[in-house]
Amino acid sequence: MPWQGSIEGKIFFTAFFAVAVGTAAPFLLLQFGVSAWFAWSAGLLLALAILWLLLRPWTRQLGRALDSLQGGLLNFRDGDFSISLALNSTDQLGELAALYNEVGDILRRERAHIHQRELLLDTVIQSSPLALLLVDDSSHVIYANAAARHLLHGGKPVQGHILSHILRQAPPEVAQAIELERNGLISFTDDAGPHTLHITHSTFVLNAHRHRLILTREMTRELTRAEVEVWKKVIRVISHELNNSLAPISSMAYSGKKLSEQLQSDQLAQVFDIIAERCQHLTEFTQGYARFAKLPVPVCETVSWERLVAGLQVLQPFQLGGTLPERDGYFDPAQIEQALLNLLKNAAEAGSAEGDISLQVECDAHGQLLTVSDRGAGMSEKVLQQALLPFYSTKPQGVGLGLALCREIVEAHDGQIRLHARSDGGLRVSLWLPW
């Protein structure tokens, strides 16, 4: 670094100039007959005055620069990186100011980047179906996403609240599992139906304080799918074995009937007719189960609501609730028609009058809602919890596949099915299908 561009160089040359003037002045004064003591004293005072006059602007600039730097560093300490130093200097102060401004720019960019990542992370966590709850060592809730707020506090904010106070509004089974720090599956039932949750607890130290992280995951759909897959596998095995036995029995019954005709034995022919009839009935019975076990992947397409409703009313009369949406539906028409037909027939078989059976269709930006309502016998709370399970039926001759098939069709469309008992009697079944 050149001397003239540095503070050290400026001080050196200023001092050198002042000393040179202060030394030359006594010799000049001695030429005029001034005493040596006075001449050298005047030279010293002159050197000090020149040194002070020349250094004063630089020291003032240095003081202002240090004050600015101190203020900027205090802003750094407080998390404010928006202050920049404007020092028009070519010495070390100018370089220090440029470095300070460069560090401030880097910190501003890093903070903006971190802020964007925090926003992205918070958006992902808030939209996640996984309920997340963070509690500090004093049992105060530090963070909770939307799923946790809806599960524990009816969707209201919980940050800053004491955990035990929040759990008073949560389902008892969930509150007990969280209070006792249990890990594993729990089940409970609310207005939306039965639920199965998986809860995990973990602890970690953050800023020298113990924190507790509670994660709750809705497992209802996963367990339901696994259960249905098990039932399907059982149905396929049983159907295969029955078909292998029914085919030769039917063949032997046919041969036996022909033999009885040759023997002219009406009683024997009647026996073989009954065997053939029961084989045919059992074949149709197993085929019904096989259709449930081998439900194809839905082929979605645009569907006219008017055409769908008209086709259903021919098969099972009902009333249309409200007006049909202007926007066409989008689903597998054959499968949804079968599901709606099952629900309408169930309503009629439950004892509901034809005028009390209704179908209402609603659409919004997220999906399509089809609701079948009746005023039949309805279902008790216990029956509602098991109505969607395969093979569960309250009908004397029922096989328990109607509602199970409806649920399988709706979930194959990534939708949801809900059963609600109506307050004045009857049942309301809602099918929600996403676009």
C-alpha cells in the first residue's frame, strides 16, 4: 500500500512537514538577532500549531468514520443490516467502509434467503396433514400447524397456551395419549366418523432448554385400504375355490338330471333341479363378491348431470334436491352410477317413502358433492361405525357389500364418503369427489 494513501503515511508526512518548518523557523529568527531560547521555543510552538492544523481534519474524519462504524456494528448486533457507510476516502477507512458495506449486503441476502426458506418450510408444514406440536419445558406451546390446531383446539390459535388447557377441548383419547406421552395407534369417533391416529413423542434440547415434539398422523384411510385389501384377497381365494367346486357339481347335476329323465324318475329329477338351482345361486353370489374384489381403476370423463340423474330415476325413483350445477361432473360414470344406485336402493329398502328420497348435487372449486338423503329407519351410532365394513349388514338377506362397494368406488376416485344420521330420522350419505 503506498504511503500517501494510508493513514500512517499522512501522519508521517504531516509530522515531517511540521518538524521541518519548526526547525527552519529558529534559524530564520536567529538572523534577526532573536535569542536562541526564544527562537527554538517559537519554532517548537510553530511546529505544534502546524501539526495540529494539518492533522485536525484527518482526526475529525477518523472520528466520524469510527462513530459511523460503531453505529453500524450496533445495528448488526440488533439484526438491522440495512445501514451502509458512505465514506469517500482512499485510505484504510475507505477500504474498511467498503468491506463493511459488502458484509452488510451479504447478510441482507442471507437473511432474505433464510426468510424465504422459513416461509416455504412454514407453508409446507401448515399444509401438511401431519399434526405437529412443539412444547417447551414449561409446557407452553411454541408452535402448532393447522392440522394440530384443528385436532386439538377447533382450529383456534394455540401458540403461547399451556398444553393441559388446550387438551381439554381435544378428543379424550388423544388428550390422554399426549398427556401420558404414549407412542402408537389410538382410535376415537367424532361427528365425522371413526378415526385412527398414530402419535409419536420426541424430546430434544434447543437453546439449552428441553423441548417436546408431538407428531400425529391420520392413519384411517391407510388402515382402511389395508383392511379392504385383506378382504379382497380372502374373497379372491374363496371365489376361486368355490368356482373350482361349483363347475363339476353343476356338470354332474346336469348329467344326473338327464339320467333321471331316462329312468323316468320325477323325484330324482327334482333333486337334481334343486342342486343346479343352488349352484347357480351360489355362482351369482360369488360373482357379486368377485366384482367387489376386482373393482377396476376408474376411467374419469366429463359427465352431464342431467343424463346421470335421468338414468338413475328410471332405475330407482327419487326427488332432486335443488338445481343441478352448470359445470359438468368429472368421474367414472359407470362406477358412480352404481354407487348412487346402491344408496338409493338402500334408502328405499330402509322404509323411506319415495318422496322423501332425494339426491342433491353441489360443485365448488375443489370438487363435487353428491348427497343422498332419506327418512327411513336410519342407523344407530354403533351401526354407523361399522356400516362401511365389508360383510357387515343389518338386513336379514344382506351380504354387506353395498356400502363397502360405494366406499371402494369413492376412494378409488380419491374422494370421501360420510354417513350421518338425520335429527328427524333417516340417513344422509355424502360422496365427495375431487376434480
